[in-house]
Amino acid sequence: MRRARGRKRVFTKFTITFSVRATFTAKIYKMQAGNPIESVCERGIEAADAARPIRHVNCRIIRNYEFAPTHFIIDLELADFGEPLMPGHFANLKCDDKPYGMLYRPLSVMEWDRSTRILTIYYKVVGVGTEWLTRQGVDTVLKAVLPLGNSFGVPDTAKKAVMVAGGVGVAPLIFLSNRLRIERPELPVLFLMGARTMDDLCLQLFRQYSIDAEFATDDGSYGHRGLVTELLAGEFDTDGQIYLACCGPTPMMAAVKRLVPSDVIAEASLEARMACGIGACMGCVAKIGQRKSVDGSFTYSTVCHDGPIFPLHRVIFD
Ligand SMILES: Cc1cc2nc3c(=O)[nH]c(=O)nc-3n(C[C@H](O)[C@H](O)[C@H](O)COP(=O)(O)OP(=O)(O)OC[C@H]3O[C@@H](n4cnc5c(N)ncnc54)[C@H](O)[C@@H]3O)c2cc1C
Ligand code: FES
């Protein structure tokens, strides 16, 4: 699969504070005329990374429905956007109708049909933005910024792919599984999905996309009773090139990291609270890399621009 990884940039706390990018961002905010976030997006996108076709687009709602309590699927028609979207990419969606509203909300691409230009997103209602989204009907036009982030990089040498998903982390992994089925039909894919209860497992998504998966729930209401990581036991005992991708709550991904041998190529899609979404504000940094021995500080990368996908073994979860 083609890898659309962004330029690697690593920051120390010191350079974050005094980076050229931060100064640039401050200038953008200073000269803004309208909505701060729109101003950053519209004026900052080009400078943030000229190599990526990040754009502010209008999307018309085709369908927006609740398939399980608090779990929604929204189909958006992006008439003016025909570029490829890769598994791992996300969109920043404006989730209110006020000109000086909230920060755009990051939501992963679960499916992108380039011929019909329909983008499918799965979202769970957790707060004001996602609740507002549930009330938007067909033909409402929303604003979005995309494509954001990098994408998964399944090595050509992989003989098996393992997906480990928790909660809303299922969306990018469904996209990846579907792409692998089309582009690498010979590659076996094991999909492991965990949630607190059966209601949060999104079984409808697995049925809709015809994805075979093994399930785990904390309360035992469906599948294995316990953690999804328990389903990984024995997976790495045999020889063979395994590729692993995980996306879900931080404790889940930290547990996966502890279980995966260091020679297995593994990637984690991280979540962070985001503001600009384009690598300009440094509001979403995560600890990536080794703890430095000299002053004890960490190195940082932006989840929105350098990520959200990082080599699992380099992510420092604490
Ligand atoms: C790269 C990326 C991809 C994502 N993809 C999806 C997706 O496909 N589907 C989906 O449902 N959600 C996804 N999320 C999470 C989604 O962005 C948040 O749930 C959403 O922004 C919440 O907005 P809100 O206004 O409804 O909640 P708010 O009112 O802003 O917050 C409600 C509660 O949710 C918590 N919260 C909000 N955002 C986050 C976050 N990013 N990480 C952890 N906790 C958070 C807050 O701390 C608070 O407790 C993704 C996040 C990232 C960073
Ligand atoms: S740098 Fe602004 S949200 Fe990531």
C-alpha cells in the first residue's frame, strides 16, 4: 500500500515553545479577520504543508442515521473533492452553525468512494459537537478540512495483518481492512474488536462491510469476556511476517505495545484533542521516540500532522 507519511519532525519542549511554526501561527491569529479556526485553516493550510492537497470543502449530507444507541454513520458528498483518501486520514468537521463557533472536530475516514465522491464517517456521540451533528438532516451543507494526517503503511513483505480496535478506533481499521481486501486479496487479515459492552461493538459495521472479526467485551455480553488484547495471545508464536495496526483507547494501545515483539512491524493510530489539525498550533503533541538521557525530557511529534499513525514501538504511553 502506498504510504503517505508526512515529513518527520521531532520537537523538544524548548523548540515547541520557540518554533518558527508557532511564531507563524501567532502571526496568522493576529491577522485573522473572521473565525479564528477558519482563518488558520484557510490561510495556514498552504504554508503548513504545500505537499498535501489539504482543502477546505463543503460537504452535503446524504445520510445521517443512528445504527445503535449513540452510534451514527454519516455519508457526505464532497462535490469539489476528487483526491484519493487513504486509511488513516481524517477530516476536521465543523460541528456547529455559528460563525465564531467551536474548534472543528477530527473524525476518521471510514470509507471513501472516489467515483461518487461520498465520504463515510462513523461517530459516537460524546459531547456538544457530535450531539449537534446528530441533528443535521439530509442536504445540510457542512464545512470540512481534509485530507488530514498520514496513512497506514502495510509492508509488502507482510504475510498476515492483524487489526486491534477499541471503541471509535474501529473506523480507520475498517477502511484499512477493506482496502487490503481489494489491493492485497492474498493477505489474511485478523480483526480483533473490543468494547465495554455489546452495544459499543458496532456489530452492524462488521455486517455492513462483511468483515469477519473476533470480539471481546468487558462485561462478557458478546464474544470473549475480558480485554481485546487477550485475543492476541499466541498470535506471535509462529514464524511469519506479521503486520499489526491498532487504534483505540490509550490503555489498550499501551497493552498491545507490551505484547507485540519488537521485531513485529506495528503501527498505532493516536487520538489527541486537536485545534488547528494542520500541525500549526502544537496543541496535539505526543511523546514519540526515546526519553533523552541528558535532561530527561522527551521528544514530541504532532498527532495531527506527523501522525496520527506512528510506529507502535516508538510511542511512549504514560
Ligand atoms: C485523528 C482522530 C480521529 C478520530 N476519529 C473519530 C471517529 O472516526 N469517530 C468518532 O466518533 N470519534 C473520533 N475521534 C474523536 C472525536 O474527535 C471526538 O469524540 C470529538 O471531537 C468530540 O467532540 P464533541 O464536541 O462531541 O465532544 P466535546 O464536548 O469536545 O468533549 C466531550 C468529551 O469527550 C472527550 N474528548 C473529546 N475529543 C476527544 C479526543 N480527541 N480524544 C479523547 N477524548 C476526547 C472530552 O475530553 C470530553 O470528556 C477522533 C479523534 C482524532 C484525534
Ligand atoms: S498542531 Fe494544531 S492540532 Fe495538531
